[in-house]
Amino acid sequence: MDGQVLRCAQCGQANRVPAVGTGKKAVCGKCGAPLQPQAAPVGKPVDISDANFRVSIASGKHVVDFWAPWCGPCRMIGPILEQMAGERSDVRFDKVNVDDNPRTASEFGVQGIPLLIFFRDGAEKGRLVGAVPRPRIEAAIQQYLG
């Protein structure tokens, strides 16, 4: 677990784990739950913020939903993303509330929501804007994340 980022299965917090000596166990810095190598939860999108955005998307394949609670189209696409998160273990689904996290929204030039940005190992690979149907999201995952 040397230098890894592990996501807590309990609260979803990303934790950078340094080298751990024999007999010591890594625990989540937010909730104190034990961390496991497979700690990324499958089954629901994970809320991420300005504070943990970069570390959260640093490794692996991610579909990040930039959204707001007052946005009707965002509420339409939300259940689709939740269903996909429960069915797929090859891609992690994350959510960024643009009202609560303006720095990240600004950094990525978010002007219309919902906006899905596809990341592989921290690098942006593509975007989809609007409440698109599930087949378009699946096609974009295949196109941008392989």
C-alpha cells in the first residue's frame, strides 16, 4: 500500500496511504474505518469536492457528473448514472455539485449542466453535455475510456 490512494468503503473519502510498517493497519482519515485495497465502492456515484477532486480521479477510469440539485436535467440523468455505477466495476462514477465546488467547476470550464467528463488516470479524455440517454453514455465510455 506504499503511496497508494485508497477510497474508503464507508464514507467514500480518498486517502493517500504511505508505507505502513508491519502490524499497522491503514484507516480512513475522515471516519476511521479500516482501508482495504479494493476500497472503491461499487454501487453508487461518489460525491467529490474541490478539496479531494484531483486525488479522487488520479488513477483509474472515471465518469464525473458535474451537476446541481436545482437542475431538472441533472435529476433526470442521476438515476441512470446510479444504475450504471451499480452494474459496472471497470469505471467509477463521481459527482461534483457545481454550486458547492466552484473552483473545480471553473477549472474545467463548466458552463452547462449536466456535464459528464471522462477521465483516465487523472487526464480528461472527453465530454458529454446535457441529459443524454444511457446508450450515448455507454458509447462515450467505450470511446473515451476503452
